[in-house]
Amino acid sequence: MRIGFPRALYYFDFFPFWAGFFHHLEIDVVTSPPTHRQIMDQGLKKASDETCLPLKLLAGHIQAFKDVDWIFLPRIVSVESDTYTCPKFLGIPESLLPAVPPGMSVLTVTLNWRKGKRQVLKDLESLGVQLGKSKSDIGKAFKEGLARQKRYQDSMGVGWNFEERIRETEQSSSSIVPEIPTAAQNTDLLRIALIGHSYLTQESYANLNLIKKLREKAEVKLVQNVNQVDVETNLSGLRKRIFWSHSKQIFGAGNKFVIDEKVDGIIYLTCFGCGTDSIIQELVSRKAREQHKPYMSITLDEHSGEAGLVTRLEAFLDMVERRRVHEGYVSTYGERLDRNSNTL
Ligand code: SF4
């Protein structure tokens, strides 16, 4: 049996779990190819105009499958006990059925970690019935999936490289994850925090290779480099809890970067049509203003052009660099450039 797993959206966060789960059940998992022009174009044709770029990409990846028995489109309601996923996740798979190639079947399951681990296991057992697997097989596959997911998440410290980690998950069924090479620290480089959803920051086709471009001039820190304890301790200052899991991670990590003196500037990567970012981006940018931290947001859509991105990046990095070198000088408009003093 072969299951098609689209290389989009939850792939970037939860593929190790599903790879482990299906591998234990002796089911082949086939991923769609990395995004390219045709995948994006196909997605635009089949997804709703109003939806966000990552869902349009998912629609394109669904259409890239051939020769699979099922296309796997889980409905992930929540991934932890106190948040939900974005409402657009909840509309999957129904919102994407128009993208499913004729004659192909969709395999789905609803997972809601707010209801606890036992309920998640029960829901997976229902999925197992469709796959012809016993409860005991599903129980063991669940454990295998959780173990792989934990190793993947534990690897997300400094020096974490998404491409490497995910390649290991795709290629190997081995339970041994090699040591993570420690990133060489170059103190002369600028340090830039890139924050945003994993399926935007790691989607190199849609973001026009942003991480690679940034790494030519700066050391890049990502939301995934911030552990959960730090995320939780940096959520303060809000009158309400954040409802959405990704947004919580982005806000907590973003706040940490804002107050981190070692971070020279922040880039918020968002996309046109993202409802949750319309709130979180504003909150992070206010915090950055309060702390006088250089901040820029980049909004992606299917029309984003490379020249515009490069110009903005260069301008931002030049500004951050000048500020680092000349901090404390008096600017021409009468304010000091250093972050703690506006005495003139
Ligand atoms: S969080 Fe934003 S980008 Fe992600 S699925 Fe929801 S609307 Fe789309």
C-alpha cells in the first residue's frame, strides 16, 4: 500500500510522526516533490482565491500524486492541550477536495490533542480499521511515530537544519539520529531572527530562498531554535491567551528575539491572507518598536518577485549593519541612534 503525503503545511512540523507511524505499519509513504512552478500554478487553479498561500500550495501538491492508493489529508484540530490549529487547518480535507485528482481516494483522520492522548489513539485506531490494521499494530505504530517526532523536535536547537533533518526522516527508518553539528559561530556576522510559520520559512520555493540569501550575510535564528520553555516564558504581556499553536510559538519566540541583545534585527515572514498573522505580526512589531529593535515584515504571495525581495533585504541588512557600527552617533535629524537614549 502506498500513501501520498503532500510536501506542504503540516509536513514541515509533523512528517516525522507520520513517517514513523506508517513505516511501522509497513505502508509506503510517498511525498510529493519539492514545490516548483507547476505545483504552484496547479494549486492556484484549484484552491479558493481567498485562502492563504500555504493552502494553495497544498492544493498543488495534492495534484502532483500519481500511483498512490490514498492521499493522506489529516484534519489536525489541535496539537497540544491549550491551543487549536488555525481554522484553515480545520477545514481540511473538505476545502481541498476539488484538488484531488479524479479516481484518487483521500485518507483522513481527525486528531485533537486537547481531548488527550487516549482519544488520539482511539481516532488512530479508527484509521487503522480502514487500513486493515489491528489495535495492537496501531498502538505500536503510534509509539514509533511519537518517538520519531520527539527526536525531530529535540534536534531543533542551534544549528538545526530542516533540510537535513527531514531528509534523514524520509530516507531512513533507523531510530538513530546522528549528532547535530554545532554551527560555527562567527561573531562578525549580523544575527537576524527570521520568524513565521514553518511552512513559509522552510518553503524555499515560495519564499524565494530567503534563508539561503540571508545566510550569505548573517547568522539566521529561527522560531524552531527556541525551545518550548522559552516560548512559554515569553508569552507574558497579553490580556488573553493565544488560541493558535503556531501563533503561540511565533509570538513567544519573537518576543525572546526582540529582547535578546545578541539579535541585531528581526524579519517577520508572513503571507497574504493569513488571518492569525494579522494579529500576531502587529503584536511582535509593537514589541520590536518598544525595544528599538530593527524590524521588517515580508508578505509573500504567489506573485512575489525575487528582485523586490533582494532589494528590501539588502536595504534592511545595510541599515542593521550601519546601526551596529555607528550606534551612539548623532543622526542628522537630531536623535541619537543608540537604543536607550533620546536625550537630544
Ligand atoms: S495560520 Fe495563516 S498561513 Fe497558516 S493555514 Fe492559517 S491562514 Fe494559512
